Amino acid sequence: MTRPLLRLISTPLSHFGRKPQALLDLYKLNYAFIDIGNVALTKTPSEAGNHPLMKVPVLEYGDMWMVESDHIAGYIVDLVDSGKLSNSSNCSSKSSNNNSNNNHNNSNSRSNSGGDGNNDKQIDRYRVWTRDVFDLNARAIMNGIMTDEVKVIAAGRHQVPVREYSYFNKCYDSVKNGLQWLENNHEKLSSSSSSSSSSASITYRDIHLVCLYEHLLYYDFVPLSPYPQLKYTVDSVNYRCPTLQQTSPFVVKPK
């Protein structure tokens, strides 16, 4: 049995892994999701898709190997927009996951990419390659929040009393400061064609926000009640793009 050319190596609960996975789903691409388990317990690169830093996600495309979620997202967009990938050409047969049956295979034509039934080809339809200053700032801040959250969670998994260290308390402060910045800028944050009900109206920035917010909620990392506009924006994105809920932490690993 030949494995798919596209293989995403990650964990179901990784918000960094979820970002490119959401794009793969939105573009209706065939891929194998390889669950490596608890990243905090990896001890060699071979346990994390040969990533020398032992982190996820890792994307394999044939002999190509790429790390970093946003780089992977950009690469996926380039493959789709160049016509090198379509949802019927990048997989020769079904493949099984290492730890679960979390395969994603679709037989729809490429003209239906984006999940909205729109037959018009759109270059970079989710604005992954945007140069908009606010978009880039917002995505950088969200990535920073996600990184600091992971630092604390990983330390806790190793029984580190995180609240006893100023370093980890600063991580908590960073997360809350970042969330407040996003809340303060909610009007810009929710401006990506919010009047449209089409999933094609969402952007990669929206994907960032959903992945960030739901991960914080899943782990009960900080109280989210002080950020009601963020919740409203996340709910709006999920309403416009139900595909995103396929990879929600509450769906892939219900509590």
C-alpha cells in the first residue's frame, strides 16, 4: 500500500499543528496525519518526524521535509496555487495513522477547494502570504501567546512547579497581555469579511485565532471571560467555517 505524498506529523492537540492541518482540510487535500503522542516526552529527532528540535508540526511531501507551522502553510498554498497539488492527485491510496484512524481523504475536484463550493480558482484564498501590517502583527502576537503557553504546559508535564518561577509567571503575563491586545483590536481582528457566511471568507489569521483560543480553553490555561469579543470572533469564524471544528481539541480528544 503506497502512502500519501503528504504526511503531517504532529499531535491532535497541537495548536501549531492544527493551523496547517486546517488548510489541508479547507483545500480538501488527501494527507496522512501522523500522531507522535506526547511531544514533551520525545527524546530523539526520529520520534518527532526527524525534527532536530523535537517539535511539531513537520510536513513531508515526497522527499521534501519542512518544519514550522507558518512555513508549512505557505508551502501548502504554493503547491495548491501552482497546480502541483490537487485533492485527487496527491495520494495514490489510503494510508493508516500511527496511532489513530485520523486520515483525511477526499475525492472532490480541486475546483471545490476552500469548502464553499466556489468553482473560481482563487490565489492564496486564505491570505497566508499577506503583507498587511496588522495581520502580520496579530499573527506574531498569537504565535507568541501559543509559544509561552506551551512552555508552561510542557514544564508542568515534567512536574515543574511553574508558579514558583518568575520565568513562567512572565509567560502567564505575556499570554494575558497578548489576549488583551487582541481584545482591544477586536474590530480589526473580526474584519475579514465577517458579513459573509462562506468559509472562503476566512483568513489564515482567523485560523490562528481559533487554534489559539480553543487551545487555551481546552487546557483552562487562563480565564477567558475578560475577552468576550475574542469569543464572539471565534464563534463567528466557526459558524462561517464548520470545517475548522474537525480539528477542535474538544472533538479530537474530548474531555
